[in-house]
Amino acid sequence: MSSSIDIKAGGLSGLRSLMRKWEYEPYRAEQIGRWLYKHDVPKFSRMSNLPHSLVNRLENETVLSRASVLKQALSSDGSIKALVAFEAGESVELVYIPLRQRASVCISSQTGCAMGCVFCATALRGRGRNLNVGELLEQYYIVQRPHPNGLGREKPSHIVFMGMGEPLRNTAQVLEAIRILTWSRGPGYSPRRITVSTCGVEDGIRELAESGSGVRLAISLHSPFEEERRDLMPGAGRLTGIIPQAREYADRYKQRITFEYTLFKDVNDSLRHARALAALCRTLPSKVNIIPWNPVPGIPCQPSPLRAVESFIAYLKPRVPAVTLRRSRGADIGGGCGQLAGPSEDHLQ
């Protein structure tokens, strides 16, 4: 094994394969995993229950990389946006969002995005590479590490794969990260405290369902009409494929699917849209999360005026099981929904 390969990159399955290759007992992978994912140790020498021969081999033939915070910005609402760099190269942004009785970390899954959503800053970066398991999880651990190597915050209560990139275009890595986050010997999260947000990737939703993870599923909808949605989200899957998969997911895990809906002035905020959205929601267990559009330099979209937002919600509320209006968090530092773009952000200091 080359010393350029990160021991974290393959997750627990990678550790198990490595122990088989090196002819160590299978339980050694679990021991190493516990040190990495429960205790977040920075050095192999801290793994005190491993034989010296294994520690030496790990030190000589693998690397234990750790991400670094290049820049960060603090919002007036307490949210933090951080630019995180990986040893393998490139960087992404994450957002830590504290509330009264909970705190979420919004994790990026790719260094760019090829879905082409016309309202999203990440789309301006274009196609990026998939993050490996270690890079996905580093965004979670770096929140809790003390300054200057981390953000120095408490363990998040919730995790959302809702940052840069499309999680279900990186499904295998995201699923392995979820297995580790829900591992009883690791962070130990309930699947209901983890959300995967997707533009709609039919095969990805199916794979997520078949994985048995049971995490919450959110689908960026933004229009109930196929062609209009295609104009807003050129790379997203078609509703005729996505909705049946979402229905099966809801039935399998006995949970509601969240439809994320950003309102744009004179684009998707009419009564016609509200009626069609309500009709769609009646076909499966679901709820609607109305999201204010956060302005992005270079993108000419306009948010719906308050009166249109109120009318839209008023129509939905008696007709949809649950409707929420998301309070924009971190928008003043470019950390709101659709604003994450990477190292060119001026808000970061």
C-alpha cells in the first residue's frame, strides 16, 4: 500500500479490506475505526490497544490526513461558514448552524456541481470531484476540534448533506460516511438526525433506500411542472422517475419526504404552482419546506415578495400535511442555501 493513500479514504469497509490484505484479525479494523471515528485521534501512536507491529505498519505504509480550516466567517445569527482544505487538494465550504436546542452541520459532498441549477452559487464553479469518505467526515470532525485546527464547537445534534455538490452523484462515499456516523462504536447518530438533500437522482434515491440507512430524504423541487423545473435545474432527474422512488422510500422507512421549494418572483410562486404542488404532495407522505432565495452575485434571480410568499403558504397549509418557512441562516456571510461557492468567497476572513 502506498504511503500516499489515506487510511480514512475508504471508511470502515476500506479498513476491513486492508486488515484482510495484511492478514490481521478482522476485529483490528473495528479497533482502528473506533480510534478514528469515536476518538478522532491525530496519530497512529495514540492507538494504544494495537500491537506495535500494526502501528508501525500503519505509520510506514499509510497516512492519516486531516483537513484544515483556511478561513471562517461568523454570521450575526451565530452561524459559521468555514473554508476547509483537504490534503489531497481543493477545498469546500461547510456551515455550522446553532439553534436553541440543536445544532446542525451542513456538509459538502463534491468540490463543485454539475447539476446546473440556475439559482445556485456552487453551479457557477462547474463540475467538481467527488469527496472521499475521509473528506466527508472531516467536515463533521473539524467542527468539534479546538482552535486553531477546528471551529471549537460542540458535537452537532444533526447532520445534513446539503452543502456543495449533489450527494447522490457521490452515493457510495456518502453511504459509507452515513454508516460510520450511525455506527454504535463511532459517533452513534440516529438515522433520523441525518438528512440527505438531492436535486433528484433516481438511481441514487433507489440505492439510498436499498442501503437500509433510514436517513431522512429531502428533494429540491422548486417547481411541480416538469419543463419549468428543467429550466431551473437542468441536471435534475425527471419527476416521473423521482416521485415513485420517493414514494417507495417514504413507505419503506415510514417517514415523510421533504420537498424543498425556493420561491422566485414571477417564476414559481403563482396560485397555479401552489395548486399543483399541493396535488403532488397528496400522492405520498410529504412536507414542504419553503426557502427564501439568498442572493448570489452574478445570478439574476429575484426572490418572491413577502405578499406572494404568504399567499403561497396560506394556500398550501390546509392542503399539505406540513408546511414550514425556513428562516434563512448565515446569509449575511454567504452561508445560506444556494450561496456556497468555495475559496473565492469574499465573506471569509
